[in-house]
Amino acid sequence: MEVSEVIKERYSCRKFLNKEVDKELLFECIELGKQAPSSKNTQPWKICVVKGNPLKLLVDDLVKAAKEKQPFSPDYSFEPKKLPEIQQQRAKKCGHDLFKLKGVGRDDMIKRNAHMLENFEFFGAPVVIFAYLDKSIQGDCSKGMYLDAGLFIQNLWLSIRNSGLEACVLYSVLLYSPLIRKYTMIPENTEIICAMAVGYPDNEAVVTTFRTEKMELSEFVTYIED
Ligand SMILES: Cc1cc2nc3c(=O)[nH]c(=O)nc-3n(C[C@H](O)[C@H](O)[C@H](O)COP(=O)(O)O)c2cc1C
């Protein structure tokens, strides 16, 4: 595929088929992902790929934690308490449009809850990739490391899409990072920064037709010339 086509057609897939993902194909995507640039070529990202029984056990624990409303324990604060107004509006519209497509009513707590739990099931994906960063000697992660990792994750996502697979990056599951560590053995002196559900899309599911609106250039580009 043309790069422009892969970029335009990438979307967050929220329903996967229970279909095996070839390890070689996945590793080809990771090989391409690792070509990402990083400050001073530090390449701070690390990933852990989980599938099969360990993933099933993790999903069971995550769903249980979410149902029981167990206390959250994310490694880092991935969202500010209050977004700027315009971003709040976009987030609201995204949720509203997704619920409308899925037929989830405003006050339908049963369907809303079911939707929330689908996150903790990684939307049925047969493979999940956790990205994490080693903490610095000072015991934290610099903002630049998140930027480097973001470039890697997007490279990986586009490579995944180009291979015929789909993906969805998730923050929500990070709320229970100790459970993720239990099944992945990701070391303690790290920050788990996101999960990525990977697999073949269930194109019969209405949710896989969901596409988001992107802003106009005039909303974010400042162009200065003489
Ligand atoms: C860092 C990050 C975290 C995300 N976390 C979630 C999540 O927990 N649950 C979910 O359904 N989608 C999640 N998404 C998907 C976004 O909602 C999605 O990227 C956004 O709405 C734009 O849609 P698109 O990816 O289809 O272009 C996440 C995306 C990113 C980049």
C-alpha cells in the first residue's frame, strides 16, 4: 500500500476475530516499527507481546477488577484532570458518536458498562502489546521519552495496518498496571505507557465501521512566511 493510503485508512479497531496472528508477520511489523526516530537515537521503548493463556488470564483479572471497581493504580498520569475546552468537546463528540453507532443510549447503564468492559477484554484481540519505558536513574521518565515511544508506536501501528492486521491503542487497561505486571513480568522500575490490541478485524461488527473526524488545518497550523 501507499504510505498515504495506510495513514488515511488506519483507525482504532474495537472488535477482533478470534483468528491466530502469525508470529513472523507480527515480528516484521515490529522490525518496521523500530525504525522510528528518537532523541539521540536512544530508542527508549520496550514492548511485551502477550497472547494465548496468559492473555486470557490477564483479561479475566482485568474484567474482574473493573466489575468490582477495584482501586486504580496507573504507572503515570496519562490524562490531565481537565482538558482544554476544545479538546473536551472533541473527546465528548468521539464518545457520543461511538455510542450512537453502537446503539448505546445516554442513560443505558447496562450497555455503557458492557462497552467499558470491552476495553478490558482488549476488544477480543488475540494479541496484546504493552509498551513500557525504563525509568531514568532519577527514577522518572522524561517527557521526551514519551515522545520517542509515541513515534515508535505510530510506526508500529501503520506497519500493522499495512500487513492486513488492525490495532487499537488503549490507555484504559493501564488503570490496573499491577495486574498487567503479574502476567507479563514487566519490571517494577518501568512505566507501562500503553497497550495495543492487535488482530484481524471483525468486519461484520458495526463498531469496526466507526471513523472519527479530524480537524481542519486552520485549527492547528500557523504558517509564517515573509
Ligand atoms: C494513547 C491512546 C490511548 C487510547 N485509549 C483508548 C482506550 O482506552 N479505549 C478506546 O476505546 N480507545 C482508545 N484510544 C483510541 C482513540 O479513541 C482513537 O485513536 C481516537 O478516537 C481517534 O480515532 P482513530 O484512531 O480511529 O483515528 C486510544 C488512542 C490513543 C492514541
